Amino acid sequence: MLNKYARAFFTRVLTPFAAFLLRRGVSPDTVTLIGTAGVVAGALVFFPRGEFFWGTIVITLFVFSDLVDGNMARQAKISSRWGAFLDSTLDRVADAAIFGGFALWYAGRGDNDMLAAVAIFCLASGQVVSYTKARGEAIGLPVAVNGLVERAERLVITLVLAGLAGFRVTFGVPHIDILLPIALWVVAAGSLVTIVQRVVTVRRESAEADAAAQHLQESEATS
């Protein structure tokens, strides 16, 4: 849902910036690499120290590179399989850094093993959500379902609530840090539901494809 409407909105907004970078000779792959490096640095420098507000600000500044690089490739008509592969791979790296940063905080100075485990589950389940669709498509299935919580939803829920939770340390707002545990639990539950949705869809589509293939073989055998 967010992936559909938010991406269309920000693509229009960022189109002039993407055109500016192209005129300066910047390649889409360079934007992808710099954006990922910025997200990883923001997550692993700030989050393990409990500085969620500034970490979220840094990550947000760089996370839009995911829209800018694709926009640049379309404008320059240089979209490629390599670019799509690099973008998708580095998205996984960025997501792992974000939830890894939370896990490091709760395993260390945050002193909450349960929330450290939830953050790790968010990290792992986010990778599996992406894998289920990619693997289903690789074996020739459409995987005609997005699911409850895709990458856009995971990032928005996590970063918005983490940034607000950071108001306690940065601005002294009391009790607001409860928002980060809420975000992690919501993302963990939503990711689990999404995995189940995609697995069920792949099972149904594979059964239909196998039945259609068997019917075709039987038809050819009798003709």
C-alpha cells in the first residue's frame, strides 16, 4: 500500500533532483552505493548508542536514494539487470543495519534481551519476506500477493516511531521511548503475517501450475 502510493509521490518530487545528478555525470549505481553507506553509518553509529532521533534523521536523508537511483536510470534509459540486482541486494544490507543497530542497543546499554531478540527477528523476517517473493518468481510463479508489511511499511513504521522515541534523550520528552518497542513488535508481527501470506500464495500457485502442466502432458499423450 505505502509502496504503491508513497513511491509514486516521491518519484515525482525527486525527478528534478535525479535529472540534476545526471547532468553532473553521477551514475545511478553511485547513488545506490552512497545511499546504502549513509543508511548503514546512520544505523550503526547512532542506534547502538541510543541516539534514535539523530540516527533516524541521518537514515532518512539517505534512504531516498532508493528512489533517486531508479529515477535516474529511467531518465537516462540505462536500466539494467545489474542495477536492479545491486539495488535489491543493498536494500537488504541497509535493512539489516537498521535492525542490527536496534539489536545492539538492546543487547548492550538498552539492557533488554527480549527486545534484542525481537529486533533480530525483524532483521531476519524482513530478509525472508523478500526471499519468498524472489524465490517464487525464480521458479516461474507470479507470487500475486504483496502482503501486510512490505519494505516501505517496515521502514516507515520503524523509523517514524524510532525518531519519536529519540525525543526522550534528545529533547527530554518523558515516556515517549515506549514507541520503539511498539514499532519492533508491530513490524515483527506484520512480517510474520506477510511471510505466511506469501508462502500460502506460492503453495497455491505451484499446485495450480503443476496441475496445469500435468493436464497438458495428459492431453499431449492422448492426442
